[in-house]
Amino acid sequence: MKYTLLFTMLLSSCVFVNGQPTNTIDIKEQYTLGTEALNNYQYQEALDHFYECHRVKTQNKDYLQKLAFCYMKLGDYNEAKFSYNSLLKKDSTNVNAWSNLGSLYEKELNYSKASECYQELLAIDSTNSYYFRQNAFMSLRLKDPIRAIAYFSQAHELNEKDLVVINELSSLLLQIRQAPAAEAIINKGLKLAPDNLKLLYTSSDILHHKKDYENVVSTISHAMSLRDTSQYYQKMIGAAYLHLEKFDSCIYHLNEIVRKGEDSELTHYQLALAYKGNGDLAQSEIEYQAAIEKGISENVGVYFKNLALVFNEQNKLKEAIAAWKKAVEYSPDEHVYLYFLAKDCDNYYRDKKIARRYYRQYYDTKDKQYREYVRLRIQYLNGIIHQQG
């Protein structure tokens, strides 16, 4: 009897402390509180509630999944990955776990592991366009654009309304110079969403590649009407107007780029061409000089050549000669520049030895364009120089 009473008292002490049960966890209440906290983005609070649920029922997959999700949202990637991997050991077809685990690896820049997770999703369901899309993005991260095109194409077949896929697939097809196919797909997207800026700009890239400048202008103008002023595409529309010889419009857009401080040597070169097209040679000269000052590319020689031609049109031979010398310096393989330098020297200097020196340099290049004329001109100058003593 004594031992029976003692056992009863010990049992009671396990169940009651200070008159309260020790195991007071109401899993249903904890789950409800956790869900409410999760819906309110209170991830730490939600984690505490779901942890209590999981502690009592460690085999419950739903509790573990919510626990993993909270860890992920709190940035505790190690615990999140551990929890998702634990969940996948219990349920290898859990698509939520594979998707979020792939996302975690992606955030860590571990694209190979992320790709493995997304491949598992395809193995589970090969009719899901989103899974193909995710695999396409991983192929891009892994520098495999051809595989990416294959995945995006499959995703597009399964869901022709996915604008993300339409834009990415069109861009990739343009990169491999499949402009007609790229245009056909992007046009499908624009029918679905005519005001989508990404689609409009990808369409502009395709049209620019095709040198369809009229439609480049109309497409970018539509994007700008939506109150978007992407500097890259403002440069593109400026260049398109230049090709169309609509010089005033070209000048307006390119000067906007200058005003915003985003101008490059190319911006000023195109402005120089536009001002020349409008007959404003003085401003054209200024823009060529600006292009030269910013010049870092192999086109600097071209800028000097064009500047020399502008000087020639204004009969500024001294300035033209200086520009031709720079053109020759920056583009030594453009032998014809020597001819124009010699010709301007011939017209400007009384001392014909200067012109003859440059004519001879040109003749020695074996360039055929003006070779015969130069041969005869050297002979003629030899006679004049001889007479001058």
C-alpha cells in the first residue's frame, strides 16, 4: 500500500507542477498561431510556434515544411536546407521542398546544386512550364545558352502566355542571330501585353538588328509615351533618326543624353553627323572635337577624318591638315588618309616638297585607289621643285 501511494504521488508530480499540467502544449492552437504569424510576415514568431508543433510530432511533414520555410525567410539558409533535406527524406516528391531548396542554392550562387533541384522537379512533372523555365534560367547561369533555349522553347510550348519566357527566348534567339524567329515570338507577347516595357525594348533590339529604323522609332516612341526614358534606348532612337536622316529629331534625343551626362564618344560622333546633315558645320566641328576628347575606341581615326572633311567644306585647309595628320596617326592602316593629307598640303603650301613627301608615303603603301594620279602628280611636283631650285 505504501509503495502504491508513493507511485501515485510520483506520477502526479510528473503531470502537475504548482497545480498545472506540464504538457500544456495545444498543437492545434500553436499551429493556428503560427499560421497567423506567417500570414503577417512575423517569421520568427511563426518559427517558434511551428517548432513547438514539430517538437511534439517530429514525423509531421507539414510542420517540418513550415519550419523550413520560416528558416528560409529569416535568412538562416543552413537550417532551411537541413530542414528541406530532412523533409525530402520523408517525401522525395515534395515539389515545394525541391523548389525552395533550389532557390536557396541559387541565392548562394551554387547554380549546379540549384540545377539539380530543378531537374528533380522536371522528373516529377514534365508538363509544368514553370519547371522548364527554372531550368532554363539555371542553364543561363551555367553559361549554356543553347540548353536554355531548349528549355525556354519547351516552357513556351506548354504556356504561350508566359511573358517572362517570351522575352527571354526572344533575346536568346537574337543573340544567335535568329532575328525572324525572335521577332515572331516577341510579337506574340506584344499582342498579349502591348504596353510591357521589357517586351517593347526587346522588340526594339530585334528591329535595330534588322535595320528596320522606322519601326525602331515607333516602338521606342511608344515606350517613351508610357513615361519611360531609358537612356540606352534614347540613344538607340537617336541613332535610328540619324539613319532616317531626320536630323532634328536625332539632335533632340542625343542632346538629351548629353544633358543627362550619359554621353559617350559615339553620342558626339552621331551628333556631328546630324549637325552636318542639317548644314551646321560649325556645330558639327564642335561635336567631332567632343568625340575626339572622349575617344577611347579604334574609331578616333574616323572622327579625325570626318573632322578634316568638315574643315575642307569650310575651306579651312590649315585645320584640315592638322586633322588629317591625326587621322593618319590613329588609323595608320587607312592609307587613303595619306592621299587626302597630301592633297590638302598641295593646295595649302607653296613649298611643294611637303605635299610631295606625303604623296610619296601614300604611293609606297601600294594602295591602288589614287595610285596612278599620285604617280603623275609626283612627277609634276618634281618639275616645279626643280624649277624653284
